[in-house]
Amino acid sequence: MQEQINTMASDLKEVKNALLGNEFNKNGLMQRVEKIESYQSKDKKQKWMVAGGFVVITFLSKFIHKLF
């Protein structure tokens, strides 16, 4: 019984190290996911800004074409 508890404690410690990281692996799963989500958020914002810029340029070019 005690051996099973020790095995479970060891397994739980391994899972904790994988999620949070340890002294040998500073980037645990949680830190990696945070980095990825941050990158995706910035990338998404940048893509929407580029798309908005194209819309404005298209609108302005059509508007100037109608004036002249």
C-alpha cells in the first residue's frame, strides 16, 4: 500500500514538473502556452491592422478616382 502511495506521489511530482517546470527545464507547459497565446494575440492584431490599412487605401483610391 505504501509503495503505491509513493509511486503516485512520484508520478504527481513528474506531472507538476511538466506543467510548471523545474530547475532543469524553466519553461513548463503553462509558460509555453502563455507565450503562444501572447504571440497569437499580437499576430491577430497585426493582421487586422494590415487588413484595415488595405481597406482604407482602397477607399481612398476610389474616392480620389471619382474626384478627378
